[in-house]
Amino acid sequence: MSVYTIKTDSADHTMAFAEKLGNALQKGDVLTLAGDLGAGKTTFTKGLAKGLGITRTVNSPTFTIIKEYSGRVPLYHMDVYRLEDSDEDLGFEEYFSGEGVSVVEWATFIEEYLPDERLEIVVSHKGDQQREIQLTPIGERYIELIKEIM
């Protein structure tokens, strides 16, 4: 499995890369998003949303678990941290196979519900403004997607 790495030097640069990725996404795409607190997961998701044509302000869904945004393709932004040690199924398969793009933070807590094919993204804090973004495509759709945007 190949891992692709992008280094960014500002929040704007991180958002611009994520916007480029968002422009290439289509309905049914599933992305997992990992990173420490303050690493830039929400900044990354804001860029994705812009690429999906979403004009609403995007923020972390920590307390609501799932936030939905309308754009050229809907965005389902999930933060499933609060589901650790829970067997609760919030209809994840319906989101993953639905009309939008799903971005799942803390995806390890719902591993059994994740589709076999997806794009795994890890954002790491590497300095004041620097970030490292690792992309691991799982499945042919995501391998082709990464080739398209890199």
C-alpha cells in the first residue's frame, strides 16, 4: 500500500491542497481523517468543502457527531470520537453509499462500518504553520484519485 506525503507551510496552503482534492471528489467517496488536536483536521475539511462548492461555514461536529453540508456534492462530516466503546450504529452505511462525500474523524472507533475502499488521511503538526499530510489510497478508485491530484 503506497503512502503519499504533502507538506504545507500555512493554513491557506493546507486548505488549497484540500480544495484541489475536494474538486476531484464524487458522491460515495469516503475519507478518514486523523491527526492530533490542533493538527489541522478542521482546516483540511474546510478546504475540502470549498472544493465541493460548499459556502456555509464548516466547523467540527464534535458534539453533534455528524454535520451535513450542501454543495455540488453534499459533505457528511463525522466526528465519531464520542462513539468509542459504543455499539451504536448511526446509519453509517447509508452515508457511505449515499449521495455525498463522507469525511470521518476518529474512524478507528467505527472500523467495522467503514467501506473496504477509502482514502485515509493523516494530518500532522510539523511546526508553527507547517503540516504533513499523508494520503493512503485503499482501492482502485482512490489510487486513481491520488494520481489525478498529485
